[in-house]
Amino acid sequence: MENNRPELTKEQLVKAMKCANADELMALAKSEGYDLTKEQAQAFLDEFVDRELDDALLNKIAGGCLTAAENGVCYAVGGCAWHL
């Protein structure tokens, strides 16, 4: 399945992560030319809530050795040395 969503810039992502709620994110998205439903906005924000990490995962993140292959996500905004 092809992904037709436009790529977000680093600046757009940083702004989006600062939104306090779905309504704020929807307004930001609209100002940037994107249409988001409230459910989509909330799902995006839910990705950044505080989460409990087990000790093994925390050690990998703190030591800088967690790879996208292990977790499916690179937490560094704009990528990291392992994925450039």
C-alpha cells in the first residue's frame, strides 16, 4: 500500500509535539495545510505520552544503542547516526 501522506519537516514535527491537546494540533495542522480529524490528532499526541520503560530498554536508550530494528522507531528528531 502506497503512503500518500506528505513528509513533515523537522520544524513541523517539533511544533506538533508542543501542542497540548488535539484541538491545538488540529489548528496547527490546518495552518500548515493539513487536514486532521480529532481522532488522528489524538493518536499522534498519544505517541508522545510518558511511558514506563523496562530496565533493558532504558539502558539501551540511555546508552544510545537502541536501533530502529529493535524498536521500529528512531527517537532522534531528524534521524540519528545509525540511520543516516
